[in-house]
Amino acid sequence: MNDAVYYEVNSIKDYIAMIEELPNGQEGYYYRGENRRYATQSSSLLRSGIVRLLRDNPEYYVDAVNDYVREMADQAGEWEREHVLAWCHHEGLPTNLLELTASPLRALYFACLSRTDHSEEPSQAGYVYGFARESTADVTELILENVEMEASRYNLIEDMVDDPRWINLLSDHDTKGFHKPDLAQIPYLIYQAPYKYRGSDEPNGLYFYQLFQTVSSSCSPEFSFEIMQQQYAPSLIVKVSNQTEIREQLHHRDGSASMIGFPFE
């Protein structure tokens, strides 16, 4: 994160000008917008509240997803069976998927969203994070090779150890000691889920597939396990001031929250 490029903008005009001058070009990044500053970028499963359940029981995630799939089996079509985690994620179940976008303006929209807790103040800011594409690997095809997702694929660590295709896929990256995956050496895994309804103008869902490991705890008497998780270091950080005005400009410009029709889509 020390190598990140920092910008600060307070208008759509400034933001677009900044995007056009990015060191790696607009297409050199995946983007994520947050309406406040967070110390780390983590999927909903690995945030402090939910991660306690994993530290008590490492099978919690697998059990939670499988229980949900069984309970909702009568509502599962082809898309749900192929994209189990994307389905669960959008139904509100904590997953290890972290939503991204290829559109910097879409990320700007989320950086300027009103806060649900009504804590927004004029002096506060939102943030757009950009993650270098050169640090990522698209694993969608390998994940979806089997329509029925095995439980181990909810995290992927087990598959990586047992399936040599992962080594081939990630051969362009530093994967020394891959028999014991080092999360710091594995690139950020990109997973794409097509929009559920064919023919829709909505974009594909784009996610980081956040890896994590459970290890026996040696220092915490409260929990049996500690969680080691993949950390995301943005290479671009944009502080967005004047959120309220930018949000109004975005709505006026497009007429909807979907951002369809914007440049940089």
C-alpha cells in the first residue's frame, strides 16, 4: 500500500481527468468504491463480526453455504447451481467474495452513496480503490469447470493443493512452495459471474475471491483457530470529497443508479 498512487477529487470533471491520466491507463485496474475509509478491504465473511464464527469453527462457512443451498434448492436454476457463491452473496449470506467493477465511474457512484446509518457529514469523504490488473489472475473458467461446486471451492485452498492445474494457471506468478500456499505470494483471484438474466444490460458480476486459512490458535484462549487471510493492497487510492454534490450530479447525468450509458463502462 505504500506504493499506491494517491489522488483527491471533488467533482466528476476532476475524477474523469484523473482517470484519463492514470499511470497504467483506465484498463490497468479493477475498481471498488467505498463511502468511507476502511483500514483493510475484506469480504463480508472475513470482517470482524463474522470471522469470529470461523475462529470457533472452521467448517462454519462450508456448512452455512451448503445449508442455504439445500434450503433453497427448489428455487435454484442453472445460474444458481453454476454460481453458488455469487448467488449466496447477493442473497446476503456472508461470503469470501469482494465485489469489484471494471468501470471507474461505477466505483465513484458507490464511493458517494448515502450512508445507511445517516452518519454522513459534509467534511467526510468516500474512496475509490484501484487494484492493478497485472497482480490478478482470472480463475473463472477453472472454478466453473464443474457445474456442481464442491465444498472445498468455497475457499479454494484445498483445491490449490490437490489440483496441478492451479500451478499451471498461476505459473506467471511467484508460487514458490505451492504445496503449502503462501497467501502473500498468490495473485488476487478474479471471478466473473454473468448477470442472472440473459439479455440484460447489467454488467457481469466481478469479484475478488479472497483466500483464507484456518490455523490452530496458540495465543487466543477464546478461540480454537486463527484466520490467515489474503490482504488486498490497492495501487490506486482516490479520496472523493463533496460526495453529496457528486452523487446528485451522477443521478442527474444518468437518471438512475445503474450508471448504464456512462463512459468508462
